[in-house]
Amino acid sequence: MMPHMAAKLLSRYPWTSSPFIVGAPMRVMSGPALAVAVSRAGGLGFIGPGLKTQDMAGDLDEASKLINKARTSSSLSSSFSSPDSLLPVGIGFQVWADDVNVAVANIEKFKPCAAWLYAPREGPEELEDWSRRIRRAFPQTQIWIQIGTLGEAKQLLKSSEKDRPDVVVVQGAEAGGHGRAQDGMGLMTLFPEVADAMASSQIPLLAAGGIADGRGVAAALCLGASGSVMGTRFLAATEARIKRGYQNEIVRASDGAKSTIRTLLYNHLRGTFGWPPEYSPRTIINKSYVEEQAGVPFEELKRRHDEALEMGDSGWGPEGRLATYAGASVGLIHEVRDAGDIVRAVREEALKRIQSLSADAKGSDPAV
């Protein structure tokens, strides 16, 4: 970890605590209740993209109400409760699918502290356009950009300094949801190489992908990250906007290398098309994928999938057929907990791991 970069983040978001923990903007499932709960616990929660960009207005309005209600609590830090502060949650966008005009108007109205941009169709120029328009509308909203390759990092460095992001999220191939389809790499290798390439930029780098507990956070800090992002872990939060059957599967699944796969099948079964070809989602395997591999035609898979939509929570699980987007960290998730408890427990475990490493290092030093 680069201490000055981590301190930079904590000063930008003064209600947060070290180590810096972020709740990822998972589409639909990261709603206002989850985002606010993560921020209240000293992290930074993001609201995910909705089914359409216009949905963000309702989500940000609800987050504002939850925060105003929380500000009456004496247990909150003064930085969180300041009436003049930014909205202490972020908002995420799938750039290829979201409407920049709607996004900018709502950022200007609700003033979220950060906007997370991901998956442009037109490449870095589209990210620059979004960044410029958001900054013109409301300069205090920080621009976060998610990448998954060294090439994307180098592209960011080609931008002028005024167009560069305030934070870069480096996502490893272990992540759930839509990651790199063909050129993804595990976080252990990807992050240090990106960090080396971006060292002179002075942009804080956050690690994402496969992090679900304090061990992962501590490892990310050792790689040089200024903080860590968790997505799949928060699918098993009580505040997640998720069906019970889906959530049960997050808790049940294990051995992510075997039980998850990147495939566009579930997108297509759900009628989702149009993602840029660089991206493909990781999902928990169930009967839809097994039967596709066995040669069942798509039309029949679609018919069976649509029948499963009417089955409620039993539509998920090994015998289910519905999309269960999740990361390879599913085997580390064993229970549903309040988001605040997750943040605090992960932070406590990470600090213990770091302190243990420090003690071990001192004990092995013959000069000590």
C-alpha cells in the first residue's frame, strides 16, 4: 500500500475508515439501502445501474432520505452528518448502455460523491466525454474508472491530466458480473503490473475481483492497493436488492473455479444483448449451462428458462435455470449478514492480518 495515496482517499471521503472498503455498483442489486449501509459503516457504498438510467433518480432520492434520517443519529461521525457535505454514496454506470444526459442531470441534482464509469462501447474517448460532462455539471463528484487490463491503464495515461480519473479500479478476472471476456488476468498478477505502469500518475488504485474477507483486503494492500472493492460478498447482505433464491445460491456455492463460468448464455436467455464484445459475465453454473453444453438448442433452453421464471426462489440453485451472476469468491461466503457488520468484520480481520505480518517481520529481524 502507498500510505499517501490511501490517506488521499480517506481525506476525500472523510466518513471512511482505514482500510478503505468499497461496495461495488452491482446492477440493480446494489440499491440505496445497501450503499448507505456500507457508507454508514465507514466504507463507501455505490448504487448500481438500474434497468434504465432514469431509475437512478429514484435510487438517489431514496439514498438522500436514508442519509437524512441517519444524520439524526449521534453515532455517526460529524463528517457524515454535515448538512453541507456531498451525498456520501457513489453511483455506477455502464457507459455503453446508460444515457449520459440523464446521468449528468441527476448527478447535478443529487450530488453523489463519486461516479463509477465502466464498459464504454467507443473506447477511452467515450470515458473522457462522460468525465468532462460530469465535471462541468458538478466538479465535486469524483470520477472513478474501472479497468481490467494493462492496455486500458496505458490508455488512461494518454489522456491529458485534466481528463484523467480521480480513482482507478483494477478488476481481476475472479470478479463476478461482466469482466474481460478473453484478456482478463487474476488480480495477483494484474494489479502490480498496472500499479507499476501508473506509478507516476498519483491516481489511487483500488483492487477488485475475488475479495470477500479481510484476508483478501490485506493481500490487496500488500499488492499496493489504496483500498479494496467487494461485490459478491455484498450479495449476501440483508440490504441487497436481491431475490432470496439468488442469495441462497451465493451462500451455498463453493469452489468458484469449478462452480462459476464466464458465458453470455444467461444474458441471452434474459434477453440482454448489446454488451461490447470485450466483456462477458461470470455466473454460477446451473442446468441452463449444463444443458447448453450437452447440445440442447437455445430455443428450448429459453423455453425452460422462462418456465423457471415462474417458479420463484426454486428457479435458482443447481437444478435451477436462472442467471446467478457472482464472482469466484463464492466459496468464501457462508452467511447473510447486515452490510455494516460485513464492513466492520472485514476491516477488523484485515487489520489483524496486517498487524500479524508486521509482528512476524519484526520477530525475524535480528536487529530487533
